[in-house]
Amino acid sequence: MSIASPTATLLISCPDQKGLVAKIASFVYSNGGNIIHADQHTDDSAGLFLLRLEWQLEGFNLPRNLIAPAFGSIAQPLQAQWQLHFSDDTPRIAIWVSRQDHCLFDLIWRQKSRRILRQKISLIISNHPHLEAIAQQFGIAYHHIPITAETKLQQEAQQLELLKQYNIDLVVLAKYMQVLSSHFVANFPQIINIHHSFLPAFAGANPYHRAFERGVKIIGATAHYVTQELDEGPIIEQDVVRVSHRDRVADLIRKGKDLERMVLARAVRLHLQNRVLVYGNRTVVFA
């Protein structure tokens, strides 16, 4: 498949039953489509069937604006929840940071080198002014919005307005050391966070210090969707690295930062490639 050739992707979850693959694949075939990727999973404990189906739009008989209503008539009797995405859509990304720059630099580099498809980093928001020079270096808009307990809701309203102004589709918390309110998450649910531990271990603040005190032999990083419960959102990607009794807290932090960069980048890429299907508080990642 040529990179320039646009595709459509369906992400589907529904109660498991016979003939699902045939029914959904027939929708594509009967309209002249060529399936290039198909991956499925059955969660027996939940009684759910989950599917990612991608096909070429070239030669497909239905115009884009009719694909969703046409498939909807098939999905309704299946009691399916589903999403339709097109590969040539270009979601706009906002990166939120505090003082640490390692994840920010990594995401910008990957975007500039086309490692995260064609998506544009349109906006950087921070509760500190320290990283504005990075935004200026790469020509990205930077907004410093300080947060205090007294001003939190007011400042979050300003943040939401900026996301609307810049037409942002995805927020990436790249070491943004603030807890978002339930109100914010309810109004903008497309948020990925990087947490510096292998969740569910050491949720919350200072996980490296707590891991050192516990004497762990591995440390990890977790990228997850943000929900109203702190560090409890559906997990997209995780990884670990070994540590030893010779490592101090500074060593754990150094090793952890390398993990954080890689785990966050992989999670963002998987999300932008429409390979993550959330059901309940879990995910299927069609990697």
C-alpha cells in the first residue's frame, strides 16, 4: 500500500455472536473495498468481540460522508459501539508540560522527523514559563497558565478555551504535574498521560522515591488515558527496566526518564494510528 493511499478504519466492540467477522467484512467487500488489515479479539470474561478493520478508500463505492450511516444500519442490530477514522485526517495535538523537558523534546523530534505520522503539535501549555524557549525554537505556540488551588477552575476554563481556539483533538500530558479536575476531563476526554511508574504500583506522587524505599528490582512507566480517577485510566502502553541495590534515587529517575519518553511516544503513535480500543477501563491495542 502506498503511504499516500488513504484508508478507512473501523474500531468495533459488541456482544460476541456467530458470524460477526463475515457480516462486517461483507460490508467492505460488497462496496468494493480492499481490506488491508484485520485484527480481532474476544474477551470471554466480558462476552465481547472487538475488531479493528482497515481498508483502502481507493475504489470504495461509498463516499466518505455515507460510510458512517451505511455501517450504522449494520452496527445497530449487533448492539455495537464503533468508531470510524480516515488515515488522511490530521488531528491537532496539544502538549502540556511543567518543568521537565525530556518528553516534550522527544515528541517534537518525532513529529519533526515524521515519526508520529503527519499530526501537528499546534500548542504547548504549561503551568511554568521555563520551557517557552523550546516552543519558540520550533515555532509552536506557548501559553503559560499558572495554577493554584484558588485559581484552578478559572485557569482550566482558559485552557479549555485555548483547546477550542486551536481546534485541538488530543492533549498529551508530557510530565504535566497537575491533576485535572473532573469538570475538565468531562469536557475534554481525549487526554493521554505518562506516569512514572508501572501502574498500578506507586500511583500518585514521588513514585521513584517510593520505589527506592521499597527496594524494587524493576521500575516502569505507564501511558494511559486520563479519567476522573487519578492514575486509574485505561492503560495504553507500559515498559520496565531493571534496577539494583547499587542504584540510588537519582539513578532510578535517570533510567525512568528514558522509559517515559519511549512509552509515551509509543502510546501517542498507537492512538493516532487508531489502534487502541477502549472498553470499560481496559484497552485492546491492535499493534
